[in-house]
Amino acid sequence: MSATWYYITSGWLGRSKRVGPVSEAELLQLIEKGTIEPTTLLQSPKTKERWVPMSKVKPAMERWKSLHPESEQAG
């Protein structure tokens, strides 16, 4: 993995804000911190510059699931 990523976060008064660019290593760290969750929208050349939920990005979801094994039982 070696792409530049952007993600959407809630800003002031509930407005969406585009954050980035972040490297893939930084993206994985943000997942570990809980800043990025499965519903967070991500964009990169790997998503063909389209906004997709993190749950559609396999390496990102694998990292999230490794940190949240209880989510496997809930689904």
C-alpha cells in the first residue's frame, strides 16, 4: 500500500470537512486511534478518486477488525 488518502470528518457545527492528504501508514494509525471508523468516507487513487466508506477498503477493514474482534460477533 502506498497511496495518498483523504477522509471526511465532522467539522464545526456538524459540517463535513475533507482531511488529508495522509499516507497509508498514517491512515492505519488513524484507524488504530479510532479517528477513522468503518463508516468514514475515504478517497484515493485506489478508490478511483471516489468517496467510499472505509468498510469497502479491505486493508483498512482488516486493521479495524484486528483491533475490534467483538465486531465480528455483532455482524
